[in-house]
Amino acid sequence: MNAKADLVHLSYCSQACTGLQTGDLDKILEISKTNNHRHQITGLLTYSGDIFIQFIEGPKASIDHLMYRLRGDRRHKNLIVLSEGRDHLRLLPDWDMELVSAYEAHQMLREALRETDQYGTVIALSRLLAKLQPELYRDAE
């Protein structure tokens, strides 16, 4: 399923609410894999203890519906869309949902920070980066 017809991509980051357990993350991944397969969505997820970063791709209607549900999900807050686009060639055709490392998530946030020109997004991304790998920012304070 690599056709570009009506395929879009979107990435976002959000802050996990307190009390999220390892079992909760396993459940999120399990449900995501099932639902994403059904709705022709592929993607990846990173969780670093208090930050989620997700990249998703699929039919526009499916991505719109998923984002509506994610905005109402009480397991996270402060959802920020990092990037989105149309006419997308699927990058992860076999990944209904996969978990990736915090390092990979850090790289995605740094790239989004380089590409944004919105002041509020710059501040939010800088704070998320500091939470994701605080040891990188101790000397800057």
C-alpha cells in the first residue's frame, strides 16, 4: 500500500499525564496496532517517561478521526502538531504502530524545532526537548 492517493502524514508531541504505567503503554500499542490496521494507518510512537512523540500516515479521513480521538485522550495533554503534509508516499508500510527510542524522538523534536517559525511552538518544543534529555541542557542554564 504505497500509493499516494489521499495519503497524509502527521507528527505530534504531547506530555503524558502522571500515573502512566508500563502496562498502559503496552495497552496503547496493542490497541493502536489493531485500530491502525483497520483504518490503514501506519506509524511509530516514542515514549520517554513523560513525553509522547508519534508519526502517523494514512488516508486523510482516518488521520483526522484519529487526531480527534487523541485530542480527547486523558492520558496526555499539551498536544502539539509538529508537521503534516499531503501527497505522501508511505514511509512505514508494514508498521501498524511501532515503539522507537528516545534518541530517535529527540532527533525528531530537534528537526521540528529547526523548521518552525512560530514562537509558541519554539518555546513548547524547547521545553519538551529539555524534558526528553535534560542532561543535554544543564550547561545552558
